Amino acid sequence: MHRLVFWLTYPLLWFISILPFRLFYLVSDMVFVLVYHLIGYRRKTVKENLDLVFPDKSTEEKKSFQKKFYRHMCDIFLEMIKSISITNEELKKRFVFTNPEEFERLKQLDKSIVAMCGHYASYEWLIALQLHGIDYKAFGIYKKVKNPYFDKLARDIRGKFDGVLIPTIEATAQITALEKAGQRGIYAMIADQSPKRFKKTHWIDFMGIKVPVFIGSEVLARKLDMAVVYLNVEKVKRGHYAATLINISDNPKQEPEFAITKEYIKLLERQINNDPQYYLWTHKRWKHRHRPITNDSIVID
């Protein structure tokens, strides 16, 4: 069944991916009408999230955020498909880095790099990392796709741009092995998901609401002495993004406990407050806010 679904779907995805950008974004506009107006995909969740996070914003403002978000979400979904056929030159032009000199500075440390980011702007086109002279091997930590054929497609797309995907459950073991072998890399980690397990959970204020948070990026950076940056991606205009490497720590072992996680959350919050429409509001990030904080949990102040 997985194979059948893939082979029935892939020709359409490939056709969409080769469309000229003018027609390509026309398809995105049509998908927006379908998803937002006809299906109403997770509109209740998006509204609840915006009401929760922005209680002081007017109804009109939040409706505007909501509509702009759905347009953007459809764009990044289609851009993921575009990755099937997009050329190196085109992707490099559409996803740029504003401060490549920061990477050159980090290289002098002779350390691997943890690049923390959120579900904000374009996290699909982070595959452009190595197109801008960043000669460390680029790795993306990801959750495996249930359909093995689509999972292989995702890995093949990254491989086309010399990137490698590492499944979340294998990340610690694989990264540790690479470090022991002396291979330097830059590891992109989207760290704003909602944890599922609640034994010794860590809690933090995110957008003014206390929620459980992953601290794996900080733990790994401390353990392996990897430099940590925040990958600040902004949407410049439709189909064009600019990424800035913001230093969090060159020496994570010397940082106070949880300082890296707190700084990451602060930088992500700043982006969300500046342009809310580019955050992934369909994700139920605050669903555990009413869960009791148990004695074996840790609250990050």
C-alpha cells in the first residue's frame, strides 16, 4: 500500500515541482483556497493558539495573522515539493545567508556546530546550507516519515544538496560516533516541538505560557563541546529567505545550566512577535499547558 500511494502521488509532485515559479505559486494560491476556505484545516487549533498567545491583540489582527499564516504554510509546503527539481543555483539565490563570516569565525574553533531553529519561515530550504561555502557536512535531525518511500524521497532530496538526514531516535548515537571519528558537521535541530513523555520533564515559559520543552540540543552540545548558534530565518518576500547565524555559545560546557535553551526560546519568541504569520500555528505546541508540573520535573526560570 505504501508503494502504491507513493507511485500514484509522485508524478503529480514531480509535475508541480518543475512548473515555472509564476505558475508554481499560482498552484499554492489554489491550495490555500482549498485548505483555508473549503477544508478549514486545523483552523480551530490556529485560532486557539493565536488567542492564547496574543490575548491583547484585536480580533481583526488575529484574523489577519491567521489568513497570512495559511498562505505562508501553503507556500512552504509547495516549496518542499519544489525541492525535488530545483537547481543549486536557483536555491542559492532564493535562500541566502547574511553573515557567512560568522561561519568562518566558528570554523576557527575547530568544533562542530548545533544550529537551533524553530518552525518558522522556511525550515524546508535549510538544505541550502552547503551551497553557500559552508564546507562542514550538513545534517538535519528529523522525524521519520511513516511511508518508507516518501521517507527515502526526503533523504534523497537532502542528499542532492550534500545534506544528510538523521532520524531523531538515532541522533545522539550517530552524532557521538561522528564526533569520535573526528568529522566536523553542522547539525540543524528544530527544537520547538512538544515533548510526548513526561518523566522528569523540563518546563519553560514560551510566549508567556509554561510548557514542556526539549533540552536535547543543549545536552548534546554540552556533552560533545559543540558550538551553538540560532539559525534566524526571515521571509524576505514570496519564495525568498535570508538566514542569519546568531551566536548562542562557543563554549557550552562553561554556560550555566539551561542558559542555551533559554536563549534559544528568547530568540524564537522575538521572531514570532515580530512576524507571527510565519510561525507554524497548526502545531499544538501549548496542548500540555494544563498538565500538572510533578515533583520530578524541572522548571527553567
